[in-house]
Amino acid sequence: MKIEIKAPAFPESVADGEVSLWHKQEGDFVQRDELLVEIETDKVVMEVVAPEAGRLDRILVDVGSTIESEALLAELTPGEATASAEASSTSTTAEKAEVAVPMGPAARQLVEEHGLDASAIKGTGKAGRINKEDVLTHMAEQAPVPAPAPQPAPQPVAAAQPVRSADLQGPTSERIERRVPMTRMRARIAERLLSATQQTAMLTTFNEVDMAPLMRLRSQYKDQFEKTHNGTRLGFMGFFVRACCEALKRFPEVNASIDGNDVVYHGYQDIGVAVSTEDGLVVPVLRDADFMSIADVEAAIRDLGLKARDKKLTIDEMTGGTFTVSNGGVFGSLLSTPILNPPQTAILGMHTIKDRPVAVDGAVVIRPMMYLALSYDHRLIDGKTAVQFLVTVKELIEDPSRILLQL
């Protein structure tokens, strides 16, 4: 009796997916829970594993095909492999393992389209992972250099000619252009960003925060914190998430969303934390962040960041969210305007910390300062509310004890 291998059930927010990679071929014997195929959606990469041990008889959907929720992918005949077949399968798997090179879906598509040898491409990602830029660089380096045109035999001249600057220039390098399709995730990001700018009345208000008190607190307790909380490091994001939760309770409009002609006020704080990956920005969500301690927030962000890097985030971890925090400062951004993540109506942008001269009690002193930016949908949030929300976050960060005391 054959077993049907189907795609996972997609949530309502995901219309379809694309088969990005088959890890097995027809006729291969597989073990229970062994990875068979990867499906790329506009949010995450889903993995389909074998429900039972057996032989993969038929693959019904090719790489690059667009599929819908619970689409039939393949057929499997359950049963253990015979000794000879298992040895053959093991040998084949070993051969594949020898040449397997970690790479993202976009990079893999380029390698397959151009018939490249992945083992010859130098990966610059984590653990040697190959990204799209590595493939393009390799293709540029391997591009054939045109042979120089034969030079005519020298002819005697009556007098020396003046040398022009143009005569001293060597041959120019080839102007290479490559056209590749967007990944589904990149296309979805582009679509949502364009929608956010066109369908919301987005404004941004700015402020700055003195990070000296928080930096002193972190420096004083970071070693003890890490030891007490099983290796969880004490960062700034935990304080900002907690500060935002307190501010959201005081200004519920910032935590609300617009649904048609209705305003939906959320009695909970699900905070999205923007995480950068090689395929684009993703925003996993901290559920019920208002009930999480700073240690809980830091541990959850670390785990979600690792999942995002390894493309292990689930749809549930990517959907929902009532407010978002984005930290462009880790890349050195001094000031920016974050874009809304609909249907959310506000997003906080953190930036890099820089020593700047500021006036304190009538004297000019040097302090570690960070610019904060709050983008908001003016259809729901008035300028006064946005400014008060941002000032509240500033005050909580500049006096971290108020976060712990909920003052």
C-alpha cells in the first residue's frame, strides 16, 4: 500500500508555495522523519519529512513548481530496504554528502540554472554557506576574457606622434549583468513594503535616549546575569521590548490595528522583532511579551534568531504581532525611518549608539546617545500620542529601574 506525501497545510496568510529542493530521488530508500523536500513560501521554508521508512516510488512535483496547501508531492511504499538496496542507497547518499554544499534557495537556483560546480564556489556565509552574491561573484570571475585582437606589424613613421591619455588606457573590464528571478520571500517583502507606503498615512517622530544608565547597569550585572540564566546574554533588546510593553499599556492606540472601518484594540502585547537573514528581513513574534522577563525576552530572541538563520521558523512564529521593534543599529545605522508592518499601526526603530556632546544641568558633557524613531499610521494614532509614547520609552530606558518596578 502506497503512502501519499503531501505538502503541509498552509495558513490563510500563505496562498501557495514553491518546491525549492528535493533531498531524495525516485527509488531512494528513506527512514522515518528523514527530510524529503523543501517548500519555500513568502514567509518561511517548510520541510517535508518521510512519515514512514520505505522507498520513494514517484516524485509528482518538480523543483520550481508552484503548489497549493496539502498538494500531493510524491508516493512512498513503506518497508525496510533490502541489504543490497540499502547498501546502494547508502553509497548514493554518501556520494551526495561528499558534494553537498550548504547554500540558500536563491543561490541553489543560480547554480542549477547555469550548471555550476558548487564545490568550486567560495561561500562567505556562516559555516561556509553559499549565498547569491557568492555565486554571482564566481560567475563574474569565470567569465571568459576576450582574446586580444592581433596587432598589425609596426610601420615606420616619419616623426614621433604626441601621446594622448586615451592611448594609455588599457582594455576595460566586461560589464556583466545577470537577470535572476526574485525569491518568493523577497517578492513578498517588496509587495508588503509597497503596500505599507501606499495604503497607510505613515509619519515618523524622532527622539534620542541617553544610554549611559542602561550601559552601566548592563556592565555591572552582565556576567552574573549570564551565569544565573544559563548562558543567556544581557543585551539592550530585552530592556527595549519591556519598555515598549509598558508604553503600549499606557497608549493602547499604538498597540491597535485597523480592520476596514473598525479599530481592533489588543489586550495583549505580541512584539515582533525584526531579524536579518541572507534572504531578507523576517519578523518573528514574541507572544505575550508583557508577561516575559528580560531574561525570557533575551533567550527567546536568541532562539528565534538561530531559527531564522537556519530557516527553521514556523508560520505560527512569523504571523500576528501587535507592534514591532527593529534594531538597525547593529549594522551601524545612525538614523532611519522604519516602515510599518501592516496591519500593525506602529514600529520602533533603534539605532547605533554614538558618543555625542549634550547639555546636562547646564554643562556640555559627552554621553552615549541613541536616536529612536517611531513610525505610525496617522489614520489611527495622533501626533501627540506618538510623541508621548516615544517619550515614555525614552524615560524608561534612561531609568531602567522603572521598567522593573513598572512605574
